[in-house]
Amino acid sequence: MPAYLRHVKVTLTNPLFKQISKLSAQHHLPAFVVGGFVRDIFLNRPSKDVDIVVLGDGIELAKAFAHSLPGKKDFAYFKNFGTAMVKTDDWEVEFVGARKESYTRDSRKPTVEPGTIEDDQNRRDFTINALAISLNENNFGELVDPFNGLKDLEQKIIRTPLDPNITFSDDPLRMMRAIRFSAQLNFTIHPETFESICANKHRIEIISAERITDELNKINLSKIPSIGYKLLFETGLLQLIFPELSDMQGVEIREGKAHKDNFYHTLQVLDNLSEESNDLWLRWAAILHDIAKPITKRFIEGEGWTFHGHEDKGSRMVAKIFRKLKLPLNEKMKFVEKIVALHHRPKALANEGITDSAIRRLIVDADDDIDALFMFCRADMTTRNAQKLDLYKHNLKQVELMVADVSAKDSLRNWQPPISGEDIMKIFGIGPSKEVGIIKQEIRESILEGHIKNDYQEAYQLMIELGIKQGLKPLA
């Protein structure tokens, strides 16, 4: 027996499928397992999200199924959409009536009417997602595969069941999904399907930013995210949905000097980082770390290309990009801003010479994200020169060791100066003013430069001296 048939047989022995089959017969409602769950059986990928297509009233069968289950479960139905969801501790099972769809040019929301299992498979996005397994008593476990989706799974191909121009014009989000599945599964997009994405790319304009970003995040979290981004670029979709990133592509040469292609460098950093971390926001930091290079690029005769200030400029671009892509404008964004702003600092310290004061500033600025910053810096090493790579790694390790040493010695993690602005105002009996800011900043700088200890008494004494210089008198 082929391995994929063994997977099907083992999966369908679960009582859940036998119960749905029994209820299907009792209610005269033929039912099929469809879509991603079936695909993942053949790929031997565990899944607990099951889609059931019912020839008739899917809500009726869902109610019967929920009622038959012992113990705790959640049940919800949506009459307008003809769908219902049953959740247990182990499974999420969605029931929907088989349907056929028709679309208008300006919307991805279809007109829906009841249909057959064939109609339902026709409306699926890709052949590998159009597979269905019968749960009916007369042919339980039989594969319904009108588009040779199983063959496409075996050959690792993404293609649409029907004319791709119709498929993508009807629902342009499917173009993003094709690329996302290619990245997640490491499948190849069929040439005709790929050409259709290129031809229909402008249809993506009717899709909401939230939907697009949801697909981007799934690409970001795939094992090799660069697969997805290269396809987005090659199809022209990236230029429409994320031009700031696509603008980084290309190499310019002057006086025989070329800079690296920052787009492909970024993708390499993203892939490197993905080998170490599943953190979505650290991966977003990788995507955005050099985002300001196109606008800070300068050529200096006799020296070559520079990108001075791209870290600071890039950090200030993060909020605008997050807002446009409908990403969260919260601490996740702040984290990305911080990593983008600081990503070059450890390397610069290693190159310029490491001082305690520079290390203190790095610790204070990175705070709890110092470990994530170093992980990023390791991923940012993309040179193919083995000697340079070894040197970079050695230098970065030296910076890490000094950070650990200074952190232990000076207690700077989660650091706030021992004297606050409120303390200054209270001791001198003044309100908010320029003098308060000057004193506070001088205390901070003195601690970071090592002129005084990170200690309340030394900071207090310096505050008094600085206050007197500003013409202030302590109350006590």
C-alpha cells in the first residue's frame, strides 16, 4: 500500500470521522473532508483543523455532531454564510454546505449558491487544496481528485484547478497564497500559474492590507522565507504591496566600485535568522534593517559607496511601514524600531575599539533585547569571504563578552538613572524646566562614561553640584 494511502487509513480511524460518517447517513447529508487537512494527510503534516463539505445543510450536520460529543465543546454557526464551527480540546471542525461561486470585477466576495462536491472543488484555489475524501458509508475513505492534485503533491507543484486567469481575477489574494504555499512547502509554481500571477498582479489592489499582511506574516514564518519574497519580486507583486523593500534591489557601479545588492542581502539575513529564531518580530527587523539604504546611498569620490545614518532613518521609517501594512503599532513595533536602530552598533564597536562607556550605552539602549540584537548581528554576517567571516564572528564575540562583563559589574539591565526628574524638581523646589533636563542628562552621561558609579549617593552629589552651577539652591 502506498505511504499516502496508509496515512489516509490511519487518519480516518479516528472516532471523529466515523461519528461524522454515521450522522451523515442518519441525516441524509453526504459529507467529505476537503482542503488543507486532506493535503496535509498526504504530506504527513499533523493538523487539527478539519473542513467538512456537506451536500446540503452544513449547519444541521454540525449541530448534530456537536450534540453527539461528550464533554466540553464550543459550537458557533453563521447562518448568512452557511457555516458552523465545532471546537473541542483536540479539534476544530468547520462544516459548510457545498457551493458554487461567481464573482464581480471589483470584489473578492462571491455570489454563492448551493452546489455539488464537484462545484465545491472547482472553486478551490489550487489542485493540492481541491482534494476531498468521502465520509459516506458506501465509499468511506475514497479520494475524490478531479484535478490530479495528488500528482501535483507528489511532484511538488502549485497550480490552479481551472484557468488561472479566472482564478486570480476572481480572488486576487490567491496570488499571494500561491507564493505563500510555495514558501511553506518548498513547492514550485507551475509556469502557466506563475505567468498568470504576473499578468494579473494589479488585481491585488482590491485586497485589503490586513489580508496581504496576513500572507506576508505566513511567508515570514516559513522555513526559508526568501523563497516567498523572491517570488513576490519576480511576479511584480512586491513592487505593488511593499515598494520600500523592492526598491532595495539592484547594484550600482561607479569608478569600478559597486555596493552589494541590499535586497538579496536582506533576504539572506532573513533566512539566516530563521535558522535561529521563530520570532516573527525579529524576522520583521531583518526585513527592515536596511530599508533606508536606498534613500541614504551616496557615492564619495575616492572612497566609494556610503549609507550613513541608514540605521536611524530606517528606524524612523518602521512606524510608517507598520501603519501602511496594518501591523500592530505597539511594543512589537517598538522592538523592531530598536533592533533596526541598533543593528550596526555592535559591529561598529568591534571595528572602532571597545570601551566600557560604549558598552554601557549599548546595554542601556538595547535593554532586555540585547540577546535578540546579538542574534540579529550574527545573522547579518553574509560575506562569502571565509577569512572576513571568521574575523566578524571573533569581533562580535568580544563585544558580547564585554557586555556580559559590564552588565554583571554595573547592573545596567533595565537601567534607569538613580536620580529622576521628579527628584531634581523636589530637591530644588522647581517645576519642569530646561535646568531639570540638563541636570538629568549630565548625570546619565557621567554614569555611562564611568565618571561616577551607578549609585544614588554619587548621583545625588553630582546633582547638587550641577544645580548650583545652574543657579539653583537645594531646599535642604
